[in-house]
Amino acid sequence: MTVRAAIARVARQEDLNFLLTNRIPRRWLTFFVGWLSKIDNPLIARPVIALWRLFCDVDLCDARTQRFRSLHECFTRALKEGARPVCTDPDTLVSPSDGIVGAFGKVTAGECLQAKGFPYTLLDLLGDLDLVRQYQTGSYVTLRLTAGMYHRFHAPADCRAEQVTYISGDTWNVNPIAVSRIERLFVKNERAVIRLRLADSGHVITLVPVAAILVASIRLHFANVLLHLRYKGPNEIPCDVPLARGQEMGWFQHGSTIIAFVPEGVTVAEGLATGATVRMGQPLFKVKAG
């Protein structure tokens, strides 16, 4: 058995994984990893990236470059041109990021599922009654970005970014083990609520990037501030920014989760399945005709 296989086997032991990633000083570990990841020195970056890749399934074959001066550069890497073809069907909303499909479906009585038996309310997550009303009969999809995935997220369609609300919070891990054990985890963690209005239909859709341990930092191109644990929330950041389908919106510092909400008249794309891996640009929702 290789060293990597042995480490992976240990990491799959749920109780140990849960203890190592959640029963530790999450905030201080997050600050430390954030500092370490930004040390701009290839002599430090190479062994740190090598250690990271022992624990994570990282595929850099579609990265724009194979040389990184820091772990942060590798986490937030750009991709080669054409690495993520974007579906051009105007009646389709594409996935804003790479990710593994978690819970998805219809909003029921103002609640969504984090995992089986673990609901959370829209109001607790979004903190905005107007948005909650718009999604009472809507749908949602949860996408989990693993630590080794491409960490940038993009516009799901031609739209305008109308508002960002940053909500400071905790840094629980968002892996399946924690999601199935910690109630209302997404509501507890740091997150940004991004309100988008579709150019064609006028529908309002909302993306909620949820940060996690070792992450706790979200960067948006159209908000001139790095959203992180020291930036206390909730804070409303008004904006009026046009975005083209597939245009890059920002990135996580590490792996995390994005929850997408759509109103009635927009449905989850056919064939979507829990546990399936989707890539940015693939169909995620379908806008009903009329």
C-alpha cells in the first residue's frame, strides 16, 4: 500500500475525520493555514503543495500553469482556455462551479435539506424576508467543492449582480461527515448571499457561497473587499454589475459549498443526482417556457 493510499484510508474513517476537522480550534487553524498558503516562495510552496496533494485528490492537468509560487496560487488556480465549455442554451442555467451534488429539490414550508433529517430555514440562511418569499415555492441545489477541485465560481447566465450580503460565522468543515452530524451547519458558517437578476426572464436567483475550515475567505471581483472572518457581518454591499454567462465572479481560498436558489418557473435540470460530480458550465437548472 502506498503512503497516499494509507493516508486516504485513515481519512475515510468517519469518527477520526470528524474529530480532526471539527473538534479543533477551527478559527485559529484557519488563520494559520491562510497565512501559510500565501507565503510567496517556491521553496516553501513546493513541499506544502506536495503535502496537500497527499491528503487530497488534486488534478492539475487543466490548470493554466503547473508552476505556483504559493499554496494560495494553486488553490485559486485559473484553468486553460476552453477547459470548462459553457452550455449556451438560453433556457438553461449552468452550474456556477465544479462540485459534488448534495441535497437538492423543492423548497418545502420555507425549509431546505442540508442532509437527510437535517433541515434549515431559508430565513436563517439568507437573512432576507424578500428573498425568502421569492423561494417559498422554488428549488435549490447544493454543490460541495472538495479541497482539490477548481475553486472559482462563475455566473450561471447573463444577469446583473444586484446585492451581496456577507454574513460572518463559524468555520465548520462542510464534508459529508459533518453535514450529516452538525444541525444547521450552513446557517452557522461564514457565507455570502449573492442576489442575481436574469437578463432575459427577470427571475431573481441567489447563490450562497458557504465558507469552511481552512477557507473562511471569499473573493468577489465586483465587491472591492476580501470577505473573511475579520470582516464582521451581516454587511450589505450594494452593486449593479452586468455578468455574462460563464463569466468569473470570484473564488474560495479552498474547498467549500455553493447553494443555488431559483424561484418557481425554474426547475432542477433532468438527470441531476445526489453524489454526481458536475463541472462549471454544465446545465443545473431549466427555465420553463412562458
